[in-house]
Amino acid sequence: MTFVLSNPWLHGLVFGAVLVSVLMALVAFITWFERKLAGRIQSRLGPTMVGPFGLLQPIADAVKAMQKDFIVPKDADRFLFWLAPPLTIAFALATAAVIPFSKDVLAANLDVGVLYALAFSGLLAFPTWVAGWASNNKYALLGGMRMVAQGISYEIPMVMAALVPVTLAGTLSMQGIVEYQVASGWIIATPVGAAAGLLFLTTALAEGNRIPFDIPEAESELVAGPTTEYNAIGWSIFAASEYAHSVITAAIVSALFLGGWDGWWNLPPLLWMVAKTGFVFLIVTWVRWSLLRFRSDQLMALCWKYLVPGALLLVLIAGIQVSVRG
Amino acid sequence: MLGQIGFGVVAVMLLFTAFRVVTARNLVHTVLWLGLALAVTAVVYVMLGAHFLAAIQIILYTGGVLTLMLFGVMLTHRDEGFVAVQNPSGRYVAGGLLAVSVFAMLAAAIVRTPSLPATPAPPVSTEALGAAFLTEQVLAFEVLSLLLLVAAVGAIVMARRRDAGEEGESQGAVLPERKVLPLRQPQPDAESAPVAARASGGDA
């Protein structure tokens, strides 16, 4: 065990494999959780038929998707059409490498962990666009174009909001930011931190293509956006990576703003991290099933007229706070 | 030893992707190969211990490729099949000479440079990098910021529609002013009234 942990190659390999397996298993049951919650919000029951409380529904869905024929449209760019789903899930899962789950449970403690997470989160628009373009379908392409426009706009306030905990903690390492919060209080407890957290969560919803920012998908106008032509396992991979991205974003919010694995009552730190991530994911899901979709111009106005100036102001306040503190 | 093999693999990948950037026949494929080449460059930075630079390379360059892809779509027609990148001037001799001379210049510079140690330099911490930006290199940093600001403002000015009232600008097609709706739009009665009348079957 110690040999595995001390050798960086083995550590990365073992930890990566475990992390990906756990996350993918989690994602399956998170679809169940979301469907149950959505059902309750809309006064219905959600899945009930397969297994106790419908718990085996995700497995049934996955088996069904795998049995189906993966159809590639005749005029599609075959290679890119094949490439887009695995690329999407790879980018979504890559972000998980820098999330600290406890003092030692961490795949890679990078000096530039926050930047790494933001880089892969921002790149997620890339395979989505490739899917839209390769499909050779006008709705898919329109969805892909919207995804890129939205992604590159919302990346700016997102990076700036993440800069607030970075400035306060004085480090770009995720573990370093959590350790700062263990020592001097959670970032959400300060006014500037709370505002930045809210701003980060908002931009993360837009980056992850979630309601109320799911304009690229917009099923009432674009069928299903970039995934219009995908069926069977290809579509399932897109759906899974959307959930994986949501969960990982919730974990990043917990680590940057909610104190990460810090907690009370001597409970294991891992449990605290999972609980906080679950809480943030609950909020995200709640928002999804309560709000309506924005229009394109509202989306851009919100970003450039409110979020970007607001984020700049927060960075300024955090900078002043740090320089006063000395 | 392992490091040298790793570098060899990465270098071959970098050369191959760069080669595909110029030989791919489809503009979108070209841009995707470019994105891959830039990402592989980030791997080189990681191998040299420059983690900050690698992260920035991914965010700015590989991310910037996304924007290039939009140009790729806007400038080509997918339905015409693969777009052959044309060379309308056909100056292969002049182009070849230029390429050879640039190569000769770079090769001369590489040959004359005293060989550097093969081991990576001690990594510079991100703190030291940030401090250097705001102390020693502050002039260059500010000048670059100003340059970017000018570029951003210039782009907005060029992209803005010309006002119909401006003189001497009416030769170009003047697009009608688009009505941009506010975030919270009050519902004017004048617009909803006829709809209501039609819905109720009124013969207004």
C-alpha cells in the first residue's frame, strides 16, 4: 500500500482508476436521484418500477442503451462523430484529478490545481461543438455554435470568481485553498466569498449547459442541440458526462468556497466532502427543475452587464482585503 | 532514460500534429489538429516543470482554437464536401525559397546556441512568477495589457453597426436597428390586446 502511494506513476494509475470507477457509478445513481427529485418537484413519483424505489432504473437504462444500434448519419464526419462522446467524458472526468476529498485522498496536488480545473471545464465546449459539426445537421450545428459562444463568454466571470478564493488563500492549489479554510474559516463565511461563490455557481451552470442556461440544447427549438443525431451508447455517454460535470463542479464549489473536507464532530473528512458536494448538487438540480430557460440576448446581457463587472469588483475587494490584512 | 523516451514520443506527436495542420484538406480538421498540437505543447511544458505555463497554454491557446473553429464554419460550406485549401497565387518557388531560408535561419540559430543541460531547470514557483510580473516586468506587463485593451475596444468599434444617421456611410447595407428586449420586459397592453381579441374569436 505504501509502495503504491509513494510511487507517483502507480499512485496516479490506481487513484485515477478508482476515481473514474466511483464517479461513473455515482453518476448512474445520480440520474436516479435527479429523476426522483424532479418527480417530487412536479408532484409525481419518478421511477418506481425497476428494483426497490426504482433504484435499478439506471442499470436498466444503461443496458438498453448498450444493446441499441449506434447509428452514424450517412453524411456525417464519421471519425469526429465517433470521437466526440469519448472526448466529452474524458474532459469532464479529467477535472476530478485535482479535487481534494480529504487530507490524503487526492489524485494530484498540483500547484496550479484551480487553473487546471478551469482549463478542462472550459474545454468541454470543444467536443460538444465537434459533435454538433460532425453530425452535419443544422440543429446540431446551431447548438454547437451556441455552446461555444456561451462557454467562452461565461469562462471570464467564472475564472474571476475563482480568483477570489485564490487571492484570499494566496495559492492556486486546491488542497492549499482547503487548508487555508481549515485554518481561517470557510470562504463562504466572508461577504465577498459568499458573493463570489454565488457568482461561481451561476457561471458553472452556464458552463455546464444546465437550465436556466441550456440554450445550446433548447429542446423546444433545436430538437436536442449538439446531440440531436446521437442515439444509443453515444447519447448515453453525453448524458453521463453532463452529470459527471455537474457533480465535479459541485465538488469544486465545495472545495473552493464551502471549506472542502473541513467539518465538525470528528466525522471522516471524506464524508464531509461528499455531503457538501451532494448539497451543492441538490441546489443545482432544484434550480434546474424550478426555472425557465433564458433567451440568448438575456444570457449575454447577464454575463457582460452584470456578472463580469460584478466579478471584477469582487476581485478588487478581495485584493484590498488581503493587502489590509498584510 | 524514461524521460528521454517520453520526450521522443511527445516530440514525434508534436511534429505529426503540426504536419497535419498544414496538410489536412478540411478547414475544421486543420483547426482540430492545431488544437491537438497546442495541447501537446502544453505536455512539453509539463515535462520541463513549467506547470503554470502549461495550464495557461491549455486555457488560452487550446481554448482559443474554439474561436478559430467558428471561423472554420463561417468560411466554408460543409455541404460542398471537403474544402480544398487553395493556393491562388501559385508562387511555389518564392514560397519554397522563403520556407528554406526561414528553416536555414532557425537551424543556424540552433546550431550556434551552446547546448543547454538536458535536465529541466528548477521549476519557478507561481508566486515568484506573479511577483516578477508586478515588479521587474511591470512595464512589459502593463504595455501588453494596454495592447490587449486596445485590441478589445477596436474589435467592438469595428463590429458595431454604423448608425443610419451617419453621413457618407450609407453605401453599405444598413441593417435595421434590432430591438433588444430588456431582461424584465413589461408586457405592453397594445401588443397583447389584438392577440387576445383574435384568440377569443372577436371580429375586430
